[in-house]
Amino acid sequence: MNFASPKTLAAALREGGGFAVDHAPDGIEGELLAKQGCYDVVILDLMLPGQSGQTLLRRLRASDDATPYLSSPPARVPAPSSSCSTPAPDDYLSKPFDLGELMARVQGSHPPR
């Protein structure tokens, strides 16, 4: 399924998966939200405006953030390879993706409470 916007994806996760979802329109707000430390998993787009997803992830990992990150590289672009200077997300899901597969990956990324 191809989602028209991140807000559409957030709504689908809320309604179809019963997840509590926050949406950050850019990497700066995303970092502020992620630093609250209240998330079981973060779905991170690498092409965020304001601050890239790679920069956001590097900054959070440097602050010992252990939250699982599921990243979505741009469509038709292979997932970036990890290097010593660039932390890698815990999992990748290439665009366009199926909502069921995304929900399964989110559920699998953290133990049930």
C-alpha cells in the first residue's frame, strides 16, 4: 500500500493496528519527541526535512538511546550500509510497503508489555 502522507500512515497505524502514534513533520521535532524516551519503536524516514533521519539517528544513538528504529529509505533506493561513523537502524522496510508487514515489524521490534 502506498500512503499519500505520513499523517495517512499514522492514522492507519492507529485505526488498523491500535497503536498510539505521534507524528513529527521534520527531523528537528522528531528528535524532540524521541528524546522523551517514551516510545517502544520509532519509524524513521531517512529523508526528513530540517534534519535528516541519519543525523537524527546518529544524535540519538550518541545519547545512548536504545529505542528500536525501523527506517524507510526512499523508494527504489537500497538501504544504506552501516559504517563505524553512521549508526544503522535496527530494521529497514522499503517503500512502498504493505501496512500488514509494517505492523508485524513494529510488533516484532519490542516485547509485549
